[in-house]
Amino acid sequence: MQTAAKPKVVLMTDSASDIAREAERAYGIKIICFEHVFAGKTYKSRVDFDNQKYYEMLEQFDGIPATSQVTPYEFERIYEKQLQDGCAELIYVSINSKGSATHANAVLAREQFYQAHPQARTGMKIHIIDGKTYTCGYGYAVVEAAKMLQNGASAGQAAAYIQDWCDHCQIYFVPYTLKYAAKSGRINGAAAFLGNALGIKPLMVIENQAINVAAKTRGEKNAVKAVIENSAAAMKPGSPYCLVYGNNPQDCETVRAAMVQKVGYEPAMVCQIGAEIAANAGPKLVGVVFYRA
């Protein structure tokens, strides 16, 4: 007796998730790429440059590149394409809704799509999840959910896992320079200039969708130590954690070794930041992503 084909489930996110290309291909994750504008010229993330090329572009550019949101029109076209391809359930995990209108645009486009294609209300369910943070703060959950789907989990189970992780995710990180945060308006320009002059490195925390200064440290070694100690103290014991870095893999290795010594096990993912994060935090940082206690 022939069994019915399993309904097609598509897992999708955006390029700010910083999912490695290998994982994207291995687990069939679809990634919507943000566009960046340098001096009037538009480039597509992950298409027109890799991470290293973007770091170089960023350091050679005096201004701050503009990053475009994904529009409702673009989302409608994406939904229509998935409907045509036989998708039964689509899970889209967005960049933090407090930092980009992309999430709201995805929600708006879903209703417009259903109005234009009423049969799709029962034919293609669209789950839209607010990643609530940045980089592998939600990228890790997407990869793990993709593994779940490959192992037979339902779309509802995968979506519930992502939602739970994003609801409890926290990130401690240290940007090695404040000039990019000043350019983007994340912090006061005068404060950034003074901080750089004095060698002050802020310990930043991303929690409950907000980015705040958790502490101020002096010097890179103290900053890295603060990332490790605060992360180990705040994470749920035994839960997975991830590392993030930019063009400084040696510092990431230092954090990895210290975290392993501190908590007793290796990170679940090591993630290099892409264009969307580097544009605001700079190309050089270290951080720890974890499920908070």
C-alpha cells in the first residue's frame, strides 16, 4: 500500500541570521538576502560579497552603508513562489522586529497574500516568528529546527522550538571599536570618541529585544573576560551556547577555550558575523549566545 506523501515544509530566514553556507545547503534553509548601499551602489548580502570582502568594504568606506528592509511586495512574491512550488507550511524567522520593519512587512504581506489567494488559507500555512535578536541568536534555532524537520518533526514542533529559543536567547558581546555604533546612531558620537581614546570597551547585552551596555571595561583582555564570566553566570546550566566573532578568529578561539573550561563542554555553533551585524557593530567583536537561566 502506497503511503501519502509528507506535506512540504519550507524553513526560511534572512541573512542577518548569519547561518553558514554549509548549513544552508545541508538543511535546505532558504535565506532572504538584505541589500546594502555604499555610495549609491547596491549590493546583495551573501551574493555580491562574502564576509571578508564586506569587512574590507566597510573599513574603506567613510560613511555608514544603508541596509534595506525586505518589503511587503517582496514577501508576497516569496509566498506566491512557495505556493507554486507546493509548499504546505512555511516557517519564516525574522530579524529582531525592534530593529527592522522586515518582520512587520512579512506579517502584512501574509494577509495581502491570503486576500489575493484565498485558497492558500487552508493550502499553505505561514508561520512568522520574530527572531527577537540578531546573528546566530536566532540563526542557531533555525539550523536546529531544520535538523528536526529532516528527522521527521512537524512544522508545528519546529516552530515551537524556534519560538522557545528566541524567547529565552541572550547575547553578551564586545565590539572592539565604537565608531560603527556611533555612525549608525546606536550610541552618541562624542561618547564613542571618548571611549575609543580611553580604551574603554563596553560589554553589550542583547536581551528582551533591546541592546544595552551591561558594563564598561578597559582594554580588550578585560572585555573578553567580562563576556565569558557574564555569559557563564547567566546561561541555563547544561544548555547549548554559540560563539560569534568577526575578522578576529584568534579572539574567538580564546573565548572558546575559556568557555569550555568554565562550563565543561564545547559550543554548539561558532558563527562569523555577516554584513548586517558588522555594519552596526564593526567587523571585529566577540560574543556568546546562550539560553538564559
